[in-house]
Amino acid sequence: MITQILKTKLHRLKIKGFTLIEAIIVIGLIVGLVALSLPHLVNLYIHAKETSALASLGKISAAMEVYRTLYKTYPQDLTQLVIVNPTLSIDELLRAGSKGGYNFRIEQESFSANTYSAIAEPKAYNITGRFAFKVDQTGIFYRDAIPGAAWISVGGSGVAAAVERIIRPE
């Protein structure tokens, strides 16, 4: 009888929980899932930076056209894109030439004040972006996968068309 009571009390005192093997298996599964999802998260990060760069180029392009309408010429650099109407102006970071992991600049043909190219290049290729982007006075966006290579049109004009072609290339 006493042994029965002691066994019952010991059974009640026994702590229930996970064994070491079970805990190691659960931790291993979590690490495996994180390892599988990490490349996808990195790709999402890079796509977000590229989309932001294309949107910024769209803002620069619109501001360039407003500037040309007001002053009959394109500006020489981004710092000149302070326009009277703040809704058509570009923000301070973009005017400084760097935003969202990309560096921005304007290139103009020396013989013509009627053309320009606004260029966005990643600060670190394959980390902040895979492509450099360009938009010119025609409003067509281009991409360059390798620094110094030929620019490839991403088809159509406008930021939405450019983003669609970058995210879902043919």
C-alpha cells in the first residue's frame, strides 16, 4: 500500500516535456525552413530596390520634362531639379544622387541640349541590384546587366511597363 502511494506521488511529480532529441529535430526543421526561404527573401529585397530605382527614374524623367518646359533646356545635373511646384520636384536624397541602394546621375550629349539620359546604377551589383537602368528624353526605360555593356530596352514607356518587364522577363 505504501509503495503504491509513493509510486502515485512520484508519477505526479514527474515533469512532462520535450526530450533532447525532439528539441533538436524541431530546431533542425526550423533551420531548414529558414535556409530554404532565405534566397527568396534576398530576391525580394533586390526586386524592391530595383523597382524603387525605376520609380525614382520615372520621377526624374517627369521633373526633367517640367524643367524643360519652364526653362527651354534640360538641367545639367540632379541638383538643378528644384522646381517651383513641390509635387513635381524630386526629393532631397534623389537630388543628392543616391537613394535606395542606387546611385543616380544625368548624362547629356555635349552637342545637344535637347537630349538627356538619367541613369541609376546599383551601389553594389548583385547585392542592392542586378541591373543598371536608364531613361532618356523619349521616356523609354533601358537596363544593363553588366556594367559597360549595351543598354537593352525593357519595352514600352513608363515605370509600370518597365517594372513588369524586369520582374517577368521574356
